[in-house]
Amino acid sequence: MVISGMEQDAVIKRLDQIIHQSAPKAETVPKYGGTLYTLKPDEKEGQFCGVFPYKDHVQLAFSNGTALKDPKHVLVGTGKFRRHINFSSLQEIDPAILGELIENAVAYSLSQGAD
């Protein structure tokens, strides 16, 4: 199923709102055809998630998804670190669940920079 351009834009906008509500200090970096969210724009380690549009969905990807608590089991993927959630409509977005995941991703990212 192909997601319409308007629906895709709405999903991206809503995800962006949730990310900024959960991580107010996050900055955005356009990269890889989407938007990365980071606490340290000049360092790869500061990236904690990204939003990427595809033909049939919008993906919210977590750089260190395997390290995150996921009690609702919404994260998918089989890579070494990265996990993601795909959205094909606004109705699939649960702000409470995503907010918690984003806060965990930010905390994990910050913990990796501590010396």
C-alpha cells in the first residue's frame, strides 16, 4: 500500500512534534534522505533517532534500538543495534509509547558520552 504524499507529510510532522516534545534540546540534521535527531550535531554518537520517508511508510529508526526498553514490543529489526517502527497513517502513532522510547533513546545517548 502506497502512502499518499499528504499522509506521509502529516506522519513526518507528527513524529517531529513528538520527538521535540520528548527531547526539547534535540537538533535536526538532514541525512540519508530523512532527518536525524541529535544532541550533538557534530558527533555521530549524539544521534539517537531518525525519521525516513519511504514509498509505503514513514520509518522512525533508533540508532541504538537494541539498548532500549520496549515493553510494548513495538520496535522491529534484526540488525546489531538499530531498531525501527514503520507508520503508514497518523492513526498508528501512539505519542505516549513513542515519547517513552525517545526519552530512553536520549538517556542512552547521553550515557554513552559520559566519561
